[in-house]
Amino acid sequence: MKVFLVGGAVRDALLNIPVKDRDWVVVGSSESKMKSLGYQQVGKDFPVFLHPKTQEEYALARTERKVSAGYTGFVCDSSSDVTLEDDLKRRDLTINAIAQDAEGQLIDPFNGLQDIKSKTIRHVSDAFIEDPLRVLRAARFAARFAHLGFTIAPETMTLMETMVKQGELSNLQAERIWLEIEKSLACKSPWIFFQTLRECGALKVILPELDVLWGVPNPAKWHPEIDTGIHTMMVLEQASIQTDDIRIRFAALVHDLGKGLTPKDKWPSHHGHEKSGVQVIKKLVQRLVIPNKFKDLAMLVSEFHCHVHKAFELKASTILKVFDSCDLWRKPERFTEILNVSEADFRGRTGFEKRPYPQSQYLQQIADAVLKIKAKPFLEQGYTGLALKEQMNIAKLQTIEKIKQAHQ
């Protein structure tokens, strides 16, 4: 029985990235032997065990053979005669197929070290095509390591294109697609994930609502980059510079989906895209089973980002309606997030990247001021029910008007 450190822990150490999780592969053992040593089995489809002390994952070396469509369509062999190289060969990318033994020696049968040096994301073998999720994983690693200069090898991109053309991605489960999107949004350069998927044709399959934005023009006066798809990637980049919060990044990604519904004869104008985008987001969220914490912010951003852009033109009553619609009163931090995405939207345009965005500070100032208006003084004056709400609204409108005048 021999134990090797494998996968991400080896790769990240070689890239001088802090190692979060360590995975181990065990050669020359069996399920019964692992259990006799105190390891707890957790894997159903293949034998994975938790170390009795560290709780780290130890998997028996295995091979996989594709026998049917889908994620579960593999036959695994984890017998004691499966070698380390057999196990590494079934992995997706060469940079993930390096092992390290107990003495610290590296085992690298597929030249992952060379690919780390040349900053190349390359498939290990033609078995790559057996799992369509690997198209998304390759794109995610491109997004994760783009800031280090990594790019996908041309032959791997060609393989990804072939998999898309053969319809392999139609077998992916919605939950697994969303998990890869969610992980990609946490990467250093998440826009690279979506650009890569578009390049190989996969974006049209997994996110057609987003893919359709390329080729849809915006008014050149406000969007020197013209193309809505390019603009969306620029907004995601600005949001990523601003925050690591993947909810904000997701809202930036989908904020303009309504423009994909604009009839061509109306281009480059997109009147009403804000509200039409809400319905597109709602369907997307249902299809990919995306959690509500992503949906709620994204839908509000879609509906109100143009209100934020026009903040200085809005009447006090309109501003108050926006606050009500966004539930500022119970979720003030979410309104700040809406402002954050709107700012990223403003700056996600060619030549606008460094421009000031006073609308954000202006609306935040108003929000902070009206939040200080409490019910207690009005209750003490004897107001209740609808009369109480009316008096509070009058006070809020007066506060908004006062700040508006100060900015004129």
C-alpha cells in the first residue's frame, strides 16, 4: 500500500498558491483493508475514504471506462493492481495529473510540470471526451489562472469544440452546470470562463440567454464597445475588480439579458429591456436550479440599474418607489449591492473604466438619510396604520427633496 498526494494540492504548491484541500490516492489497497485501518468510506460510485484523524479524502487508485451517456455512465475499477499512472491518466488536465510521494518526489507521466512552466491548460488523453463536464472545467481553470498567463492548448480547444458539436453537453445535469458557473464566478477572471465557452460553442448550449447578446448593438454614444456581449464581459470584469462576492458578479453577468429579446428593427435602442430581463433571469434560474440569493439581487439589478444611472433626474417620489421595490427598509445592504452592480455596469464600457460614478454616492446618501426616519416619533403623536405610513412617507419625501436640492 502506497499513498500519494495528487491533484490540486500538488498543482497549487507548484504555482505558489496557498493549498486549501489535500487529496490522496492509495495504490495497492482495497476497501476492506482501508476499513480495517480505521478509514471511513464515503464514496458510493467509487471508493473514497476519510482519514481517521485528519478527515482528508483518500481514494483508491482507479480507472474509468465510459459505457453510457451521462455523469454516472462509467464503470470503475479500483482493484489493488491499478497503478498510479492508470489513476493519473483518467484525470482531465495535465496540470491536475501530477502526484507526489511520501519523500516529496513528483510523479509526472503526462508532462504536467512542463505545462505549468509553459502556462498551458491541456487535456491528459482522448478520454477527456468521455465527460462533457470537462469542457466547463477546462474553461474554469482558464478563468482561474488567466492572471498567471495560462491559456488553453489549441488541440484541447479543438477537442472541446468537437464535444460540443457531437451534442455531449446536452447530457449535463442542471445542478452540475450551475456548480461550475458558481465556481467560475469565484475565480480571479470569471469573464474568461464565459468567453472560453463561447469560443468553443458551449455557451450557446448551457447559457443561450447570454450567448445571444453577442452581435446585439448598443448606442455608440453610451457604448463605444457597441456589442452587448462584449459590454457584459466588461461589466463582469469591473464587478470582479470591485468585489469577490459572487452574487454581485452573477447580477453583473445577467443584468442586460433583456437586450437579447429586442427586435432587430429596434436596434440599437433597447427600450424596456430592464423589465423584460427580469423574466429571462427568472426562467434561467429555474432551469439551472440557481439559489434564491442569486436570483433576488439579479432581478432587482435588471429592473432598476437604469434608474440608478438616471438618479439625478429622478423625482423624490420615484426614488422612494425604487426604495420600496428594493425593500430598502428590511435589506439596506442589498440596495448597496444594487448600486455596486450599477457602478460596474457604468464602468464596463470602453473608455469609462476610470470615470467617476456620483450616482452611487448620491443614492446611498439618500438611503442612509431616510433609513434614520423611524416610526416611534409618529406613534407618539398618535398616528397608526395607514396614517402612520403616510406621515412617514411625507417625512421621507421631504428628506429626499432636501438632499436633491443640495445637489442641484
